[in-house]
Amino acid sequence: MASIELKGVSKTYPGNVQAVSGIDLSIADGELVVLVGPSGCGKSTLLRMIAGLEAITDGTVSIDGRVVNKEEPAERDIAMVFQNYALYPHMTVRRNLEYGLRNRGTPRDIVNQRVAEAARVLEIEPLLDRRPRQLSGGQRQRVAMGRAIVRQPKAFLFDEPLSNLDAKLRGQMRIEIKKLQRTLRTTSVYVTHDQLEAMTLADRLVVMNAGRIEQVGSPTELYDRPQTQFVAGFLGSPPMNFIPVADLATGEAAEIQRRAPGVSVVGVRPDGFSLTSGEGGLALRARLALIEPVGAESHLYFSWGRHTLIAAVQGRPNVVENEEVTLTVAPPRLHCFGSDGRRLESA
Amino acid sequence: MVENRPVLDFICHLILIAGVVVVIFPVYLAVIASTHGPYDFMSGLVPLLPGSQAVENYSVMLGTGISSSGTPPVWPMLLNSLVMALGVAIGKIVISILSAFAIVYFRFPFRSLAFWLIFITLMLPVEVRILPTYKVVADLGMLNSYPGLIIPIIASATATFLFRQFFLTIPDELLEAARIDSAGPLRFFWDILLPLSRTNIAALFVILFVLGWNQYLWPLLVTTDPGYYTVVMGIKRMATVAESFPQWNLVMAAVVLALLPPVIVVIAMQRFFVKGLVETEK
């Protein structure tokens, strides 16, 4: 187990393509940090640089206080779980688990003991003599995790490990990964583009965009107080509604300008809208275009001027489609962003 | 086609059967001819039914050979052919899998140039470079030797290309997982690449064995000592005899004997062969 320290890490591909630029991040011992962002934001590249599979153009990566820039993946003593599992197809599950240990010259009895232990924890004991091809997706995923566990590495690196599984299994494995990480307390870096996965797994969440870190913090912190408009829009489902201040009624716009000078866009989470009238904040007269019942709550799609606003309300609302409704937003539920996309604290 | 169309089925089968007959008939003739006496062909008509001389013909070929044409018995020639075919097949596989490994997995200067140079040699069959190659082999004193028979034919662009294409289909993550599992390049090759290439190797072995066995021009050039004659060129020598009729019955017996080893290899390895051609296991 170890801490991981990134200082000014950058990656430039030939042709001057900047994939990752100036990443500073320190990951504490035993922490599970999730890197999340849209595809092409550099999160996988960053992970692969920590793993040693990708050369680091600039900056330093240290594991356990030691700079590992020039070290081979094997020397860094990390384990990685790949999206397509990358199990050796011609080896049995047991051989797959043993392979890394054997190559390191671990004594036979320790290898056996570690494999047995990992198989027990992951409940793959009956599969040990099968080949990867005979396993289901979820089972392969477990074996891939087993291969990481047996090594007892300094850190686990997960590269979108659940994206090849169906939704139900994904939810299940997510919980197992979290439990496993809690038990083993191994420092972990987890890459995903799925914001739900990111929110539920992370001790700390790193939102990336265009090769840079947008914001780092606990999932609730990022959800409640997103520092940029990008983070606000990326986390949460359905996504946050953004309303340009210029489109608001003059009185409301002036009021918001007074509280947060320089604001150009206000954001409202779908659950921030209320169908009952309230004091202060915003009151928007909108036409209900569509109701989407999703079980415990309902998603309401409103047309407001040229915008579509999404509201999430508990239970079944007693409004009908095409009805004109007044949506109100209490002042604390408003997120204000300046024209540069940064959060403005409202007084 | 799911629907049942008897007329079409009939025509298809007719064409297939006709094709099989065309291929089988000469082989059948060779087998039949090898069972007759030496004078049954003088009439110009080839007999279509087995004769009574089978045992005599085959024992002559395996035992003494045809003394009048100066060829040794078939046994040593079969052995020479076997050594050459195995040498060529194994040598080609070893060389080409290693060069494909280098080209696919190592980043060295002029890598793509190296690949294209190998690829270009596909355009140059052995016959084109046969004179310079002969000169080199002769200068190295390798005439009338097994290395002289085998080594010049070993370099193979085709097999290198096939292995390269196969290696390119192996996901990068497998290499990365191996790197994380402390497997160096050679261990990766030995533990992962080689077992995964098993079926491809088997398929190539069959093709290359037959290719090596059927070499004619090259052994004809580099061997003057009957002790190194291969069976394919030996048969040609038997058929061209001076001042007498070729003993077709004996020649055909040698042909049938020469046919057997490739047939055995193909049948024995057929399972792997088909698997290697159709399977895309990853």
C-alpha cells in the first residue's frame, strides 16, 4: 500500500497533441480516487501513465515517495484491471492468477495460499480449472480482479472495468469493488466515464475535461458545490438545467446580479424546481411538454421560451401535458456561474 | 440457402463430383499402373484395373531401385525428402514467427522498412534468385549437403506476413497485462504468444511441409551425389532413361510412395489445419 503523487504530469503525443496537461494530484494511502470525465478527456491516458504503460512527457509520478517515471510497469508494483479483462485465453483461471507471482519467483506455497485466498474472497473457487472463454462476463471480471489482488500490489488501477457488463451486473460489481477496496484498504485509482459509478464508488472524485482537472473533492461536495459549469453539467442525472441570465425577466435578473455580480448563467438541479409557489428566487412560467415516470420520482420536461427545462419531482405530479405551470426555485438552490464558467458565490 | 431446391442440389453435386473425379483420376491411374508388369503399357492403352505385379514393383523400388537410370532405392530418397521437408517447414516457422514478433512488438529504427523489405521478397520466387543463390551456396561449400538443401529456402515472406497479421489481432491489453505481470519480451513470447499461435503454426506446418516435400528445381541444382537425391527429383530421373523405355510401373510405384508422407501429414494434422484457418480465438 502506498500513496501516489502526481506533479505537473503532462502527455504530449507526436504532432503536438496535448492529451493531458499539468496534472497535480496526491492520492493518500488506502484512498479510492475516481477519475471521471467525457471520453477523450485524458483520464485513461493519465491512468496509463501511472501504470507505466505510457511514457510521461513532463512532470513526475511518485509511488510511495519514489519517483517512478523511468520504471517499467512491473517495477512499480501496481496491478491493473482492464476494460476487456485481458485474461490470458490459453491459461486456466488458476494459471492466470498465478502468472504474475510466478514471474516474480514467489515460492510455490505462498502462491498457492494467495490464489486460494483470492479465489475465496471473490467466490471463484469452482472456476479455477476453467479457461476464460468458458466464463461469463461477470466471472471474467472477478478473475481479472483476482489477478490484481493476489499480487498484493501497492496500488490497484482500474480502467473502466465495468463498461463491458450489463447494467444489473454493473451495479452488483460496483458494490463488490467498493467492499473489496474497503476490506483490503489498497490505494486505488479508478477510471470511468459513468458519473453514477463515479459518485457511488469514490472517496474522492476527480472530474477531468480536455486534459485538465476541473475539480477534486468528495462526491457530495462536487455535486452540491460544483466549481465550474462543466462539473455542474457532468455530474447528476438528469443533468443540471442552465439558464442564461439574459433570458430571465428583468426584475429577477437584476436581483440575481445583485447577489452574485458578474453572473451570466444560473444552474438549477432538476430537483431544485418546485411546482408550488415560493418566495424569492425564480418563478418561471413554462409549458409541460412531457412526463417521464421513472418509479419513485417523475421527470417533467418543460418548454420555457427556447429552452427545455427538466424537473424531477417526487411521486406523481398532478399536472397534465401541455399545461402551463409556474416553476419556482428557492435562492439556495441556484448555482451561479460567471461568463468564464466558474462558480460565483452568491451572497 | 435454407429452401430445398432439388434441381439446384443435383447440379451442385454433379459439379462437385466431376471436380473430384478430375482430381482423383490421375492418382488412381498412378496406383493402378504401379501394380502392373513392365510391358503392359506398350500397347498405348493404359489399363484401368489393378494388375498382379504390385508386390514385385514395390519391393524393387524399396529394395534395389532402378539400376538402369542410376537412381538409388526409394528409401534413402524418401528419407532425404523428409529431412528437407521437415527442415524447411520448421525452419520457416521459426524464422518467420521470430521476425514477425520483432516487427510487431518492437519499436526499432527502420521497422517499417524492414517489414516492407520482407514483404517485397514475396514478389521474388526462388527461380528468380536461383543463380546467385546457387553461387553463394557453392562458394560456401554447401553443395550436396542437407544445409545446402534447406537453408536457402527457409526465408519466408508469406509466413512472416501471416504471423504478423495474427499478432496484430492479439489485443494490446494482453501485452500490457503481461508487462504488469513482470513478463519480459521473451517470456511474453514464450508463455503467451507462442501458445496462442499454436493453431496457426499447425496450419502453416502442413502447408510448408508439403511445399518443402515438393521442391524440385532446387534439389536438382545443388545435389549431384545420389546420396542426397530427394524423391521428387529422383522420380524425374527414373522417367528419363537413355536407350530404353521408362519402366512406368516402377516409376508409378515410386510416385505412390512419394505421395504417402504428405498425405499422412495432411490427414494427421487436418483438425488443427482447419481450426487454424477458421478459428479466431482471443
